[in-house]
Amino acid sequence: MSAALPQSKERFLKLLLRERLANKVFDTLDSLETVLIERCQWLMNNPTTVKGEVGFSWLCSI
């Protein structure tokens, strides 16, 4: 496994979590899940953002 892979995963997770979860408290796991699902859906609809963050152009084609 290349050294770039873990770093890319970390950057992607920061992109996924940073804006939606930072400094927030969720009363239930369901409310956390809802926010995560919304963020994942946004990322799926904005592949250029994902491509720019992870640096893998092929990721947008899956």
C-alpha cells in the first residue's frame, strides 16, 4: 500500500466531516446519521470537490 493512500483518506474524511460536524453535539445517533447522509449526498452531487480533495481523478467515475 502506498504512503499516499492513508493521507488521501484522511483528507477525504476531513472534507466529509469538517463542515457538518465541527463543534456540534448530536442528541441521538439518528440525528448524526442524518447529517452524515446529507453530506454524503452533497459530495456525490459535487464530484469536482471530491476529486480536488483526494487527488484521484478515477474516484469521480465510480
